[in-house]
Amino acid sequence: MNPTDASSPIDALLDLRGTPCPINFVRTKLQLEKMSPGSLLEVWLDPGEPLEQVPDSLRMEGYGIVSLQPQDTYFCLRVRRPT
């Protein structure tokens, strides 16, 4: 994670609260594939399995995790599409 990227403006937001695994990963990946290389996607995830599975699965697919921050009732994941 690169802390300097954590404050970068996002290019898209995906609210996946209430979305079960593995659908949340699939939706995240589909959104990233639609975006331009280098774009920054913010994803809102529930705690528990989504938080455990989605970032790791994205890393395995070659996406860069910029930040993962806890919010009040969910987690904010920022991921960059490779250039």
C-alpha cells in the first residue's frame, strides 16, 4: 500500500455492502476491467469474509491495493487498475 495514493481522487465508487462472496469480488473485477489503466476504484466492503477475501483475490489477479481503511460500519478499499 502506498500512503501517498490514499488521498488521490477516485475515478469510480462501488458500494458492495450487503453483497456476499464471491459476487463482491466478481463485481469489483468487472468494474476494474471497464476502467482505464491507472484508474483508482473505491470499494465499500462489509467486515468479515468480504474483507478477508476481496483484497487478497485482487492482489492475486495483479491489482494494486492502495489503501484499506475502516469506516463506521464498513471498510473502504482503494484499488488501482494496472497501467
